[in-house]
Amino acid sequence: SLIMSVITENIDSCPYTGTRMVKGRVRVKTSEEAPHLDNFFNGTPNWDLVTGITRGKIYDVIKVEGFGDCEDITFIDDNGEEQTLADYFFTEVK
């Protein structure tokens, strides 16, 4: 059986629109891996503040929604709530 990945690799070459119900896990990129994401976590003015997640932690994915060449990942956060963030916050855990 074909196992569908959470994050679509090479999405630029195979863009899609729609929701995929997937079971999988993703890890939030650390500051070392993605320093460009730091502003989302440190309260920088004019940046959306991301809360309820821990950088470097692994989360269970509920669904993935494609918007052409990017994806939103919906997962269960540290508060037990559903949260949705862009794919660039994560690396997939195989």
C-alpha cells in the first residue's frame, strides 16, 4: 500500500489544492535549523505570535491542506487543541 507523506516533497513540481487526511508526525524546526522562524516565537512586533507549541517537539498530524505550492499542517498542540501552521515550520518524522 502507498503510504502518503505528511509534507509533500517537491510540491513546486506537483502543486495541488484540497485537504488530505493523513496520519503522521512532524517536528517543529528548532532555532538552529530555522533561525528565520524566530520572530514568530519571540514576540517581534508585526509578526504573528505562535503559541502552544515547543520547538523541536514532535506532534501528531490530523490533516494537511494544500494551496497550490504550499501546505498547511493541522496538528494537536501542547494544549491538546487543534492548531494549523504552514509547512515551513516542520520537518516530517518518518
